[in-house]
Amino acid sequence: MSSSRSRPVIVWFRRDLRIADNPALTEVAATGAPVIPLYIHDPALDGRPMGAASGWWLDKSLRALATELEERGAPLLLRSGDPEATLRVVINETGADAVLMNRMFEPAAWERDAEIAHGLKADGVACRGFNGTMLARPGSVRTGQDAPYRVFTPFLKALLDKAEEPAPRDGPRTLDGVAGLTGEAVDDWGLHPLRPDWSTGFDWTPGESGAREALSRFLAGPLTVYGEGRDIPGEDGTSRLSPHLHFGEISPWRAIRAARQAAKDGRVPGKQAEKFVSEVGWREFSTHLLHHFPYMAERAFRPEFEAMAWRDDGEGLEAWKRGMTGYPVVDAGMRQLWATGWMHNRVRMIVASFLVKDLLVDWREGEAWFWDTLVDADMGANIQNWQWVAGSGADAAPYFRIFNPVTQGEKFDGEGKYVRRWVPELAGLSDRWIHAPWTAPTEVLAAAGIRLGRDYPAPIVDHAMGRKRALDALEQIKSARDKD
Ligand code: FAD
């Protein structure tokens, strides 16, 4: 692009709701062309309807981005509708001759963007995509046999070897906006829940400055003991960057560069910084996998798992969603999710295992609930992790490794801090009984003011029975596969 151009350029924002380290925005600012920052509200941006908690986040993140862009001289234009049709309307209104975007890698989004680029190009509008959301573009990290990786550890190594670190960029200070455009208002989209407002416990600051604050807080404290602290749900031991990363309010490079810099400066041990890098690597692995194996959004990555005899257990599923299973750590997790839009990773694994193994309910049911209720709901991460827990995924936990919700609770929440916070009706129980209240003597329960079945449920399933039932179901698919 030459700097003498005067026709405006559209920067189509999607999962890159930030100014800094934004390749599409940096590119257009460098040309000096007038810029139209555009967000198109399409509830199926990923190829599936957006979850409610994601809508809550998007509402605030867009407002934050709009403020930043306004200050720089180019207000954010909001429109809603089919992306291609909307882009064409804006192109006609403004005479824009280029659309720049940071790529989305979810399979349906990827295809849609390719079609849009093709269609616009045919009409003389240039369309350019950049990678602003991942450490490496899916497709760029491949095995020696030129295939996508299916195992995490070699993937991570190849990723860190091959990914090219971009120079950090603060982003443009001023932009040349286009006057006279009328858009919609975030309020028009009803993304914030009103009747009822279930978000009163959502304690988050969506937007780029919220992301920076979360990163600073993490570097100053939890990162120093991250490897161990990240497994303790009762402590604030992780970064809580997941929704910020999902919405592109911070680039993953900025996050890992800051962690590594903290190690270089001697503020945190190097191994802790690298542990954090490897967790961000799981985010990459998830996105790359879904990109290469789109069928895993609907079906088991390992085809034999499609024959699994999942149970139709509406009541069990409902008790799980409401945090009323009778297993304290499971219920604490599900209630944390409902109240805050987020759940600690260790507990995500425990509750997911409980649903797919103890209750033998299809992982897709759990994935759908998480999709609706998580502020960090992310197709790649959610699908990959659910399949990982179910045993049907790439590099998945072996199916026979079934979490015991009582011993998991005792191991990672030994003092019951997490359970007491989210299941307050059990707060009066001592550490000894808090993870298995049904084993407590009646007088202990009475002294803690609990009658099982009235104040807190008795377990909805016996773990030993559920475990055996799950293993039997696995045996069945294994023998069916061996017969084939
Ligand atoms: P940190 O420990 O600070 O990790 C840093 C970053 O690394 C995270 O922000 C995240 O981007 C990435 N990350 C960490 N662990 C994983 C992982 N296992 N898989 C992929 N990325 C990871 N994460 C999502 O972002 N969206 C989801 O929809 C999602 N669904 C999940 C479903 C299940 C059943 C499970 C077991 C895990 C899921 N995760 C998901 C992964 C993980 O639980 C969250 O990323 C993490 O808890 C976010 O908290 P944090 O930012 O404090 O994590």
C-alpha cells in the first residue's frame, strides 16, 4: 500500500479487541490511510451461537475498545448482521478499498473469511489477514512427516522452536478516522443480562487495560510459585488471563514475554515462567488441533469413542449444572462457574470427569454448558479439554484414569477453603469431613447444622459404582473395536 492513498481502509475487529500488538491496526496506521475500525455483531462469529457469559464480556470489551479508538481519532463503527453483507454495505458507504483483519482459526470462521476474501477481491477490494491471536499460525507447526501434531510435548517443542516472536508494539497513538458514519450502539444488542441479571458476581475488568492489570498482578505474585500454586483452587494462583486472551485483549506473545522477562530480571524462577509458557502452549495446541481436525467439534477425536454408551440422565445433568451433586468439590466448582463465569482449571477437570465418568453423560452436554457459562469459552480450548478428560481426545488422559472427587478435593483443597467459599452450607464441617459429608457421623453433621438431603444433597451417584459402570462402557467400545 502506498502512503499517498486516500481511500479508507476497514479494520475488521473480531478476537483482537486491543490497540497494542495488533498487526492489522499497525499495518493500516503505518500507511496513513483513513481507517474505519469496524465490529460486526454476528452471534455466530465462531460458527456456533455465542454463549451468554461471552456476551456479557463482549459488551464490556467493546465499550473499552471504543473508548481507546475514539481517543485516537477513529471511532469504532458498530453494525450487526451477516459479515460479508455488512462489509459490503460499509464499503459502499465509504468507498473503502481494503479490509484488514486478524485471522480467526475456528473452522467455520476460517472458511467464512476465505469466502469473504475471495468475494471482495473479485470486486476489487483487497482483503488481508494477519496472525494476531496465536504464538504461531495453525498450519505453520508440523511434524517431520508434514502432518499436524497430535501429541502435546513434541508440539510444544516445535512451537517454541518455530514460532517467530514479533516485535512488541504499543499501537498507534493517533488514527485518521472517517467522519459521518452512523452505527449501532452496544446497548442495542442486549448482551448484558437484565431480567434476571445473573452477572452480579462477575468480578472482571474486560478490555485491554484490564488484561494488563491481570498480567501485572500475576507477575507480582502468583507467577513466583505458579507450578505448585496453579493447582490449588482455594488460592489465587493463576493468571486469570483466559478471557482476555480469548477476546484478544492481550497478545499471547506479550504475556509470555513478560513472564520470561520477569525470570530474566530474577523476579521469578525461570522454571515457573516456562511452566506458564507451556500452559499458553496448551491454548495453541487446542486451537491448532481444532483447526486441523474440524470434526472434533461434533465428534470424538478418536472415532471408536463415538460408540460409547452414554446415559440419558436429565436429572443428573441438572444437578451437576446447579452444583447439587452431593460431592462438595464438584458443587463448589459448578457454583463458582455460575457465580463468576470462570472455574479453576483443576476443578474443571474434576467436574468434567464427574460428568463423563461418574454420571456417564456425553461430554458434549458438558461442553455446551461450559460454552454458555464461561467468560473464557473458547471453541478450541473447550472442545479439546472436554475430549481430553473424556479420553476421546488427542493425547488424552487414559480413559481408565478416573478422578475420585473426594480424594481430589482432599489433595488440592485439603483445608476446605475452596469448598467453604462456594458451598457455604458445609462451612461448619471440619477438614476431616468437608469433602465427604455423607461419611460424617450424624452428631457431627448435626453440630455443623446440616441434615443431608435437606441442607445439602446426599451423593447423587455412588463413586465406586459410577467408576465401574464407566470402565464397563469402555470395555464395550474396546471389544467392539478389537472385533472390527
Ligand atoms: P493460567 O493457569 O494462568 O494459564 C495461562 C493461560 O494458558 C490461560 O489463560 C489459557 O489461555 C491457557 N491455558 C491454560 N491451561 C489450558 C488448557 N488446559 N487448555 C487450553 N489453554 C490453557 N480454557 C479456555 O480458555 N477456554 C475454555 O473454554 C476452556 N474450557 C475448558 C474445559 C475443561 C473441561 C477444562 C478441563 C479446561 C478448560 N480450559 C479452557 C482450560 C483452563 O481451565 C483455562 O484456560 C484456565 O483455567 C484459565 O485460567 P487462567 O487464565 O488463570 O490460567
